[in-house]
Amino acid sequence: MATLAKVKHGSKGGVIVRIKSWPTRFRTYVDGIRREMRLVTWPGRQQVQATTVVVLVTVFAFALYFGVVDYVLTIGQTEVYGYFRVR
């Protein structure tokens, strides 16, 4: 891994050193990303399909649940407002 030289902030030499070291630092960064990506265990097609189905079913179940809760709360709110309405 490349190390940066400790330079005082605000000095012109520090800015120039940082600009000149940019390609090396960028290359080190990209090499690190490549090294980490080789360590990733990628899921197979069957696993991706299975987890996608689980996510979709869960999303629709929560949507249905929140829809029912919203409907019940709306009915309750309407009843409460109707009770206190001036006649």
C-alpha cells in the first residue's frame, strides 16, 4: 500500500506533492478494489431467484398489512370526527 508523505496543510509543496502522488494513490485504490472483489463469494442463479421471490412476497405482504391498517385507522378517524361534529 502506498503511504502519503506528511505535509503541512497550506504549504505549496504539500499541494504539489499530493497532486503528483495522485496517480499512484489512485492505482493503489483500484488494485485494492480488485483484490477485494476476488474475495467476494457471488451467489448462484438459483439462490438469487429464491431470495428475489422471498423479497417480493414479503413486500406484498407488508403492503397488504399496511393497507388494512390504514383502512381501519381511516374508518376509526372518520367515526371519531363524526362523533364530535357539531349538529
